[in-house]
Amino acid sequence: MRKIRPILRAAGPVPSLVIAGADKGGTSEAYAMLAREFQVVDKGQEEKKELGCLYLVMHGAQAVQQCYLQYFGQLQSNMSKKVLPIDATPNYYYSNQFYARYISPPKILAQVAPSATILFLLREPVSRARSLYNHFLISVTGYDLTGTLEEQLEEELVFLNRSAPQTLLNLFVDARCVQQTDCNMWHYWHKLREKYQETARNFRRNRRKDVDNKRIISFILSSMYFPFIYTWVQSFDRVALMESEYFFQDTSRLWQLLQIPRSESSEDYRRPENRALTYDATSQLSDGIQKRLKQVFHRPNTLLRKYLSKLETRGFSVFPSVGSNSWWAAGDPLLRPHKARKVTVA
Ligand SMILES: Nc1ncnc2c1ncn2[C@@H]1O[C@H](COP(=O)(O)OS(=O)(=O)O)[C@@H](OP(=O)(O)O)[C@H]1O
């Protein structure tokens, strides 16, 4: 495993650790653990998990750097905790709204913080989709979420099965890229995303009138992790990846992954309050769609596994190892159809 400890202190007021994904992968808990242990922003600043500075990527590297200055500009002072500047914005890896096709955000971030360690907590795609849907339904505005999760996923599946998007999808999850280092998957992600927005909007407009200004979330495409991880690895050589389920089982594995020694108080952090104790009826999935989703994710998950084992041999931190018992391992026990959790009917 590549030595990422000590996580290099970045030269200048930029993050040393970026938690770039995945949203709903357990990133708040990871951040809470680290923020208990380290001084993560300037002392005068209120702790903030998601700095969002990379969302300024369209304005260039300088704008991103300038944004970090306000959080980390005074971080050098002698404080009791050790310093670890962190930006934990978990949809950096794909962002639905702030990025463009022609600029790769990791490339810009690498200009600003070349020695940063990038952490990914990757959750089994269908669980992630359900958690994300539930989260947006309850607490995020500005997105068009009318309909159940199953209806939204059906819509995305119809889109992905059409011939033109399928060609794009094949390029997006192109198996040859596992052996190459120069594929531009970022480009295809954006083409797909733009096409999906347009198609879904037209589809919904035929049924309702109030969709125009609202954004549409892609639940399936953004859970096809392989092309995104690939794009980040193109720009950073300090990348650590952990399967979320493995993290959930025992959160102290984070210290091992990042090769940071545990302190006595490492369990003493405040647990984030973003756990869905139940999902309501709109987030339940039928067996039929779960089977189809399993098929849709088969290829991207296989590519992810192949790619992760390649990264492992190159010395990247990958937990658990792809040979062991996990959804990104060959046995895939966690990819069996989901049993519906307890339902609270709204
Ligand atoms: N230790 C542990 N055990 C089990 N589950 C855990 C744990 N830590 C985080 N979680 C689950 O992770 C989901 C929240 O992920 P994030 O913090 O990344 O969400 S966010 O993107 O920042 O909003 C959220 O999932 P859902 O409850 O399914 O929505 C949390 O419950």
C-alpha cells in the first residue's frame, strides 16, 4: 500500500485532504472523525465540512485558490491540535450542476493543491441512490423530484437503453480504458448528463408544466464510479478508496486507510445527524427494478473492481482489497436484491 502518511502538509493555504465522494457514502462521519482530531480550518472560522471551492472551477485555478484562502489562510499558527486542512465536498467527483465538459475539475485542483490526498468512500450504488433520493426529498430544494425513486430510476433506465445514449454510455464505461491512462471520460460523463437533463425534462414536460427551472438528478450515472475515479487518478497520485459498507461496519478503519495513528479520543467525535432511520414508501424498490439495476451496474462495477486492483498493485490505498468479501469484490454478496427496510407510510 502506498504510504500516504503523513498526509503531506500542502504548501500554502489549500487542502491537504479532499473528501471528493461519494455523497451518501458516509463522508459526514469521516469528516466528523477527522475534525475531532485535527484543526481543519482557521481558528477564527467556523468548521465547515463542504467548502465547495472547486465549484468555482469555471473561473479558473486562481478563483479556487482564492476561495481556499479564506478558510486556510491563517492555519499556520501554533494551536493545540495538529493541523489538517480538509475540504469534504462529496459530490466533487461528478457535480450535477457546477462543472463543464471541457474542464476537468481534478486537473484544476491539482494545479492548486498538487500534493492533496483524495479520499473516496464508495457505497453500493443502489443503496446510495436510495439514500440520495431520500436526502433530496427531505432537505434539498431546486431539484425536480416529483415521483417515486422507482419512477425516477425507470426514467433513467429508459434513457440509457436508447441507442444514442447507449453509444455514449459504452464510451463512458469503456473497458479498454482500464489498461490505458489517457481516456477522457470526463467528456462523456458531461455529454451523457446533458443529454439526460434534456431528455428527462422533455419527458416530464409532457406530463407537467412546472419542471423547467429545476435540475434533474442522475442517480444511476453518478453511481457508475469507475470513470470518475479514473479521472481523479489521472490528476492525483495520492488517492485512498474505501467501500462505505466496510467503513460503516467499523469507522475506525478510516485511520488505517489514511495511515493516521488513532489517538485516545478518536472515538469521541460527535456523530452527524444525517442518518435516515427509515425510508418512506416513495423510496422503496420492486424486485423487478432491483434486478435490472443489478444488470446495469454489472459492467461499471466490474470495471471498478478491475481498476481498483490495478490501483492496488500501483500502491494506492484500497480498502478492502478487491479480492475480499465486499460489493466491489468478485463475490458481491451485498449486491443481492435489497430487502425493503421498515416502511413508514407518510
Ligand atoms: N457508521 C455508519 N453506519 C451506517 N450508516 C452510516 C454510518 N455513517 C454514515 N452512514 C450513512 O451514510 C449516509 C450519509 O452519508 P454522507 O454523510 O456522505 O451524506 S452527505 O452526502 O454528506 O449528505 C447515511 O445513509 P442513509 O441513512 O441511508 O441515508 C448514513 O446513515
